[in-house]
Amino acid sequence: MLVLSRQRDETIMIGDDIEITIVDIRGDKVRVGINAPKEISVHRKEVYDAIQQENRRAAMIKPEDISDVVVDPEQAKNKRRRD
């Protein structure tokens, strides 16, 4: 792991397109600003881990596990007409 020291308003570049700027420092909290292209996802680690876990769970679902959830569009249309 690369460890860099930065002060408020100083920036770190990752490649040519990603800027990490130290916005504020208060006690043991650091506020970080991130400029990155839209096609690059930026998440806090705990959010990223939750997304990955949910993706793994979703990849393990078999079609028969959700057959009662998936509705035939034609059936849904007919049900709306009856309601």
C-alpha cells in the first residue's frame, strides 16, 4: 500500500483522470473530495462490500427460486384490467 501525506486542499492524482483532494481535517476525521470519470464507480468500502455481497447472492439465484415473483407481462396486463 502506498501511503502519502497531504494537507488540506492538496491533491493526489491516480492516473490522468482521478483526483483525490483533502477537503477538510477535523480531529480524527478527514473529508476527501474525489473527481473521477462517470464510468468509474466510487463507493465507500463498506458500501462496495455490500454491493459485491448482494451481487454474489443474486448470481446464485436459480430461475425456479423466483418463478412466483416473475410475472408474465400479459398476465399482469389482464390482472390490471380486472382490478
